Amino acid sequence: MAKSQQTYNKTEKEKKRLKKREDKRKKMEARKAEAKESNKKGIEFAYVDFNGNLTDTPPDPSLRVEIDVEDIAISVPKIAEGDREAFDPVRSGTVSFFDTSKGFGFIIDSEDQEKYFTHVSGLIDEISENDKVSFELEKGMKGLNAVKVTLQK
């Protein structure tokens, strides 16, 4: 007598799949029976009010607001020279760690207390730990790096 080609796991998966299909069919039949019983078909019409919300009542036409096509602006608003803030790229901070043998360290920004990586190639002056420095930020491989690092007097 030959063994069955289906394993126990395959048989169990097939049983689960058939049970799921049967449950789905029963739910669908129950929904159909409930719909016939209550004679409701749901919302016949869905309306959108002036705020963009769906309702089952039509919106009041007296509340409608007319908008001229010329008033619709699909662009970035122009900024006047007086409105533009002066951006200073130079930041100040304190050296929290610097290893001279490996040539890298970290600077804590005094404004937002963020730590920024710095490398010896981005230094202008010699720095050591707890020095007050000014620096600029530049995008690096793993985030922002401090470059053009100079000692503050």
C-alpha cells in the first residue's frame, strides 16, 4: 500500500483555506438576508458639502460662494526682498570630544544642542575639548558635518 503524497502540513493548510472560504460565503449570505429584511440599500446618494465632507443631505445652494478663476493661484508666492530673513551660516558651539591621533571629534551646537561630527580636514585652527568654536554645516555621508571650524576669541 502506498503512502499519501500529501503531508500533514499541506492537508491542514487546505482545511484552513476551505474553512475560510466557507466562512466568507456564510457572511455574504447573512449580509444579503439582512439587507432583504430591512429593505435598506444604504445611502442612495452621497453629497459633498462646502467643507469637503460627505453627507446624505444635499447642500444649501444659498451658502454657495462664487470664486473668480483669476483669484486661484497655483504657484509659490513671491517673496519681497524686505520679507526675506538674513541667514547666517556660521554657527557657534563647544567641542565635546576631539581625538587628535585619529583626527575627528564632535561639536555641540549652542543653539539647538545637536552634536555634529567634525574631521581634521574641516579644521582651520587647532582645537581641543571644551573649546568655544564657530563652524559651518555641510552635508556629509551620514548627516551634517561641521566644517571651517575656527576658535572663538
